[in-house]
Amino acid sequence: MAKRQITRGRQTAKPRQSLSQTTSQLQVLFGRIFKAQSIYFYQLLGVTLFLVVFGLVMVLSASSIDSLKASNNSFAIFNRQAIVAIISLLLMSLISIIPMDWWRPRARLGYMATMLLQLAVLFVGIDINGNRNWIRILGQPIQPSEFLKVAVVLHVGAYLATKSRELDVRSVWYRAMGMVAAAMALVVGGKDLGTMIIMYAMFLGLLALAGLPTKLLRLVVVASIAISPILVTAGSSSRVGRITAWLNPSAPDPNGYNWQSEHGMWAISAGRIFGAGLGESKMKWSWIPEVENDFIFAVISEELGLIGALVVIALFVTLAITFFRIWQRTSDDFSRYVVSGIMIWIIFQALINIAVVLRLLPVLGVPLPLISSGGSSLLATLIGIGLVLAVERENHTNPLAGRQGRMPQTRALRRVR
């Protein structure tokens, strides 16, 4: 009898122990999710949520006419965008609780997978507006180049973090630049110059903040300027025409290259200071192509006026400041590289989009982050922001490391052998 009782005690001890382990793991998980975070975490989260909700409202307003014409349903484009927004926000929340150490060993695999997907676009991709940068998966068009931005940031960041003691060696930087160049080459193969410019600025900024020596930085910039005419003229007959029309806005325009940008400026001027009112845009009545996507800032300016446009710009400035504060607080090399790449990507893309609508740049086909219609862009952007939120969670958990990371050592001052 005594042996049976001992045996039963041993049998019941195991489930109790496993139950206690599961309970402790759940407590750690819930503590990570619901633990109070820093002001920068909530600031980034709040601005992001506001821009997503604001974007949904403006997508509904801008796309209602085109949706009605195409599908007899004014909410068709909005419904798709709303579903993607919900999924993206849930995914962002999930990513924000995953430790950054989980991503580091998987960065290479993600890079290879997205590169293969982008390569497949060149053979079985979908042509939209002269660009082959989409592929259909499960019946839905996906733009792999948007996810390639995140994958290369993670991969390059993980690579440089492992080479933190070898950043004086040129070959380390050459290999990092090779990873970036391979990704941009695949994007250029799909004739998407706008996305390639965003990727170039993002990765050049990432490498510069990581400590890319000045000599190599100058060499990269000079080489980029030298090959830019080839990139502009190769593979697209309309690209040169758009740039020429932008440089000579008063010249005859029989091909209508300036149509989109001219009507975008008319929309901005019609908005004046206080705007025509939400939903009252006239230019969205098929006067501006891609009005809910690349030129949604024109509708914002027309319906909400100068005040609404300045509020949007102020929100992106706030986003940039928050990113920079988080970057300053980050001491881990890998996390700092990820934050710098995502920061430059989102802010520079917003700057380019607004500059195009204001006719400060030729039309490049770049969406306004978090606001424009487009499932791949929104999903990839929120994945990136989720990674930054995860970094800030760790900064808040280890504040002493954050103080040490406010003045990260720059390796750009080191001499290259």
C-alpha cells in the first residue's frame, strides 16, 4: 500500500509541475503584453493607430467613386483595405511581444524567402501600370518588394551585428552592400523605380548610421549618380517622358504625362485653408488616376484644406521624432540597425509621396505610408512598426542599457584597412 501511494504521488506530481510551469509561462506572457511601457512606446503606437484609422476614412472618401464605377459598390476598395488593416494591426501587436533575439537567427531565412518570391515576380508576376512588381497568391495580388524591405533590414542588421568587431574591414561592408544591391536589382527588374529609390535611401541610411566609413559612403553615392541615367532610361518608355514633362511643365504635353500631377495641384488649391469638407472632393471623380493610392494626399488637401495637410505632415514629423528617440535609447546593435532602417524607410517614403503631389518631384508611384490604399504596403509598414515596438519594450525592460545606448558609438570614424 505504501508503494502504491508513493507511485500515485509521483504520477500526480508531474501534471501539477507542468501545470505550474504553464501558469508561470502564461504569467510571463501576459506580463509582457500588458506591462506598462514607456512614453515613446505609447506615442509610436498612438500615432500609428491614428494614421491607420485616418487612412481608412480617406480611402473611403477617395475611392468611393471609382469603386462604384468598377463594381457598383462604393465600399469595395474600403472593405478590402479595412480587412487588411485589421489583420495588419493584429500582426503588429503579435510582433511587438516577440523578443528581438527570436528574429536574429531567422533573418537569413526570411531574406532568402522574400528574394525568391521577388525573383518569381519577374517570371510569373502581374503587370500593373507598366510595372511587374506583383504576384498572385491564393487569388490575392501581393507586392513582395514591400516585404523585401523588412527582410533585408533584418538580414543586414543581423549580419552587421555579428561583425561588430570587424567593421574596420572593407569586405564586411562590401558583403552588406551586396545584399542590398541584389535586392534592389530584383526590384528594378520589375521596372519599379519608385520602390527602388525608397530601398536605396533606406539601406544607405542604415549603413551610414551603422558606421559605414566616409570613403565608402562617397564611393557609393558617386557610383549611384553615375548609373542613375541608365536606371531612369532603361526598361520604361514613359519614365523619361514623365521626368521631361516635370522639368518642363509649361511645354506641350500630348501624352498627358502631367495630367495626374496637374489635377493634384488643382485639388490642393481648391482646398484652400479649411477645405471643401470631408467627402466633397471634386477631383476624385475620375480626374486623378490612383487617387486613393499615390495621390491620396491631394484629396486630403482638397477636403481638409491646408490645416488638414499640415496635421498629416505634423503626424509624420512626430513619428520621425519618436523613431529617433527609440533609436537613441537602443543599445543592442541588431535592434539599433533595425530601428534605423525602418525609421528611414517610413519617413523618407512619406516625404517622397508628399513631394510628388506638390510637384517637387516627378511621379514615382510611391504610396503614403499607413494612409494610402494598398494591402502589401500597409501590412509591411505595420510589421516594421511592430519590430520597433518590440525594441522599445526591451528598452523599457532594461533602462540602464537604454541610457548607455543614447550615445551609440559611431564606427564611421574608424580607419578602414
